[in-house]
Amino acid sequence: MMQSPLLQQQPASAQRTGHPSFIEVTGTGTLAAEPDRAVITLGAVTEGMMLQKVQLDNASIIAAVIGALIEKGVPRNQIQTNEFRIDIVYDYADGKQTFRGYKVTHLLQITTDRVRETGLLVDAAVAAGANTVTGIRFQTSQPDAYLARALVLAVRSAQVKAQAIAGAIGAILPAAPSEVIELPRPGEPIPYQAAMFKSGGGTPIEPGMLTIEASVRVRYSLA
């Protein structure tokens, strides 16, 4: 019969008594949170043979995008450069490398608490010339509060498991565990991501709900 993974291998002294010396379990707590912040990354990619012209074209688009966002009520201090890059572009054919021109990428990061207007802001930027949207993610402004509540649920979940195991083997579970370790959490979900846009118009972007999850490993020492 396969040994339960929740009952750890015991030292020889514990094995002679017929009882494990500890019970170790994991617990998970999950909460749903409505996002109240959106972080949008978008901008302009321009290409051409003359670097100065490509840069000027890109700068003109970015200036227009910033202006459009400010006109929509986004404060300037919530718009910042996320990435600026100049690349040389080559074509490869028959083992030969041929210069094709330059590519300038300028991405802006826009942070807004107007979550329900995310699609409108994307459309305004695209209408002003933005041709790339690399990501939209939704967040909560109170992650620590939600995480604390999820941790409480995780510890309670672990306690229920440990009590069940203790009852099954006829052991008495202590009131408090001897060890509690928070386990690594997965990264925040990114409900929406797109590559390139050429025109806007009523982009439907739904923030949905965030899942806040915490996991713990808990050990109870048995008498």
C-alpha cells in the first residue's frame, strides 16, 4: 500500500512507537478581487532606411499619443517611457545578410484607475498613431490586504487537513503548528495581451476578476 505523501518518513525512534513524530501538510487560500488599476503598455514602431527620419516619425507619433491620452484625462505623471530601442534590420537569403533599414521602438506605460475605460484609452492611442500594444494587465491597489486574507485561509485549510490526518492515526494535534512556511506565489494574471494594432474603434477589454492565491506548508509536531 502506498504511503501517504502527507506523512513524512520518520526516524527509527518514532517508527518503533508506531506513530509519526510530525504531520506536514500544505494549505491554499484563494480570493477573488475586483481590479481597480490598469497598466497599459503601447507605443509606436517605425521602420525605414534613414535613421533620422525613422526617429522623427516615431517621436511625432509618440507625441501625438501622449497628447491624446492627456486629452482623455490621463495625468502626464501616469505616462512614462517603458522601452526605447533602435535596431538595425537585416534580410537573410541564401546565406547572405542584406541591410533592410532601421527600426525604432518606443513603448509607453500608462497607469490608470479608470479600469472600465481601458478600451477607450487604447482606442484613443491607436487613433493618434500607436501601432503596437504589448500588454494590458489589471491590478488591485491593495495587494497586501488581499494577500493577508488569503494567507489566513491557507493556514485554516492546512489545519483542517492536519486534523483529518491526526484523527485517522489516533494522534492529538497541537493547538499551534511548530512551523509555517509561505510558499512562492504565481505571478499576476495578464487577462489581455495583443501584438499589433492598425486601427481602433470600440476595443472591448474586460478586466474580469483577479485571483489572489496564497499557499503555506505547515508542520505539526506530535507528542
